[in-house]
Amino acid sequence: MTVGFGDWAATRDTVRQYRDSGCQGPVTVRAMNVREDTPEPERTFLEAAPVEADRARALGIDEIHWDLNLAGVAPEAQLAAYEKLLDRRRG
């Protein structure tokens, strides 16, 4: 199931209803922690993504798809931000 992120409470409720109905498939959330008016969107993403990932994991969410296109982040900068995030997660 793919959930369009609204807020954490609504996402939690949607995931709970899905699981309570007996569904066992993976849950993917499309999240946007940066928007077109976010100052320094790459830095904001790098600070917020680990927190969001931990929160999603606690709710039983299997994947998060972050959409940096809405903040106007160029594809090359998105790739660089994802690589930095991965490096940080690896320690």
C-alpha cells in the first residue's frame, strides 16, 4: 500500500487500519519534508530524514519515498543529498 503523507497522526491511522484489516503487504509512504518555500532544502532534508525514518519504522512503514522535486531541488543535488544521508546512516 502507498500512503500519501498528510501528517503523522493520519498516516499512523491509515497504516493501523490497513494492518487491522489483515493486510500484510509492504507499506510505502510518500513524504515531503521540504517544500518550494523551504530555505536550504537539502540541509532540512538531511536533518529531518533520519527522524522521519525512525518514526516511520516505529509505525510499521517499510519504505519512505521523499519528494525533493516539490522544493525545486535539482536532480544532481537530490542525488548528492541521498548519498550524504546514506553515508551518515552507515556511520
